[in-house]
Amino acid sequence: MAGEECASLVMEVVPVVMRFLRGEMRRQVGLRLSVPQFRTLAYVHRHYGATLSEVAEHLGVALPSMSRLVDRLVERGLMTREMRPRDRRCLALVLTQEGESAFAAARDKARVEVAKALAALLPEQQDAVQAGLSILRELFSCRSPC
């Protein structure tokens, strides 16, 4: 498969997978996390003390939108804003214990549903998916900040 064909397939498949994940997030009664909220929790989980700007850049949203999203997470007790010791003008985002639990629960439930969908594949197809995704992760991880 030529590079252009491969790129087209990646760009076609990623939105389909994201649509599946959004549907699973909406079905998670009790957690009530939108995909952008989940992605925000995931980023802050991986990048302790991230700034609002860093999370906005990662999600590809404007700062005012990101600020409103974080406000809602703070109001729900899932995240806090803390002063950075070295730069008091810059606030660090940190998950609360409840935020860590909500993130873990949403991630685990989504993982179960993805696993159920992948179970329909033959073992060699699952291996091929895993290999392809590992290659993509390695390729794109070194091209942009996570």
C-alpha cells in the first residue's frame, strides 16, 4: 500500500474509532464524561501539573473553551488548579482522587467495550491490528508532544 493510500485509510479509520468511543462514553451512565472531558483527564493524568494552554493545544481547542471545560471538571471535584511553586502566575492542573477514579473507571469501561469488538476478529487479525497500532504510536509519538 502506497503512503498516500495508507494515509487515507488512517484518516478514514481514526474518526470511525473515535465515534465508537464517543458512543461508549455516552453509554457510561453515572460517569457522565464527554470525550473532551475524558481526554482532558487522560492528558492531565499522564502530564501531572500540565497547564491549561498545554491541554488546550493537545485537544486542539481555544483557551476560552478549554477554560470552561476545566471549570466544569473543577466544579465536579475531578480536578484542581494549583499554583506552581516556581511561577505563581502559572496554574497547574491536577486530578483529584475522585478525578483519578473517574478517569480509570471510564478508561476501563471503554477498554472492555473495545475488547469485545476486537474479539470478533481472528487472533491473527488482532495481532495485525496490535502491530499496526504499535507502529503508528511509535511513528507519531516522536512527532508531537503527548
